Amino acid sequence: MPKKLLKKMNPYLKDPELCKALIYQSVSSSTAVEGVLTKYPKLSKTMEKKLREVISVHEPSASYE
């Protein structure tokens, strides 16, 4: 069975801007757990809103503010 790329299968990763924001979020939170602080460019207000919407779908009781 041929392997499919996650970017091709995951609907959230199909939008290049949202994909980049999600990767930044994942990497920065993972490295912070290890004690490494990383800096990434600030997200636009529109992208922050999209990111919150995606997160709230999967974690409805979580608050990220």
C-alpha cells in the first residue's frame, strides 16, 4: 500500500498558511516542554483566529488566551 503524506490527508494542513501556523505551534510547544525556548514570527490576527477555531474544534473546553 503506497504511503500518503499527512499534508495531503489532513484537511487543516491543505491551507499553506494554516499549515505553517500549526507547525510553528507544535514545534514551539514541544520544544518548550524540553526547556528550549524558540521564537517564531508573530501570526496575523486572521491566522490567530483560524488557529483558535481549529484548536477549539478538537479541545472545546480548552482556553488559550
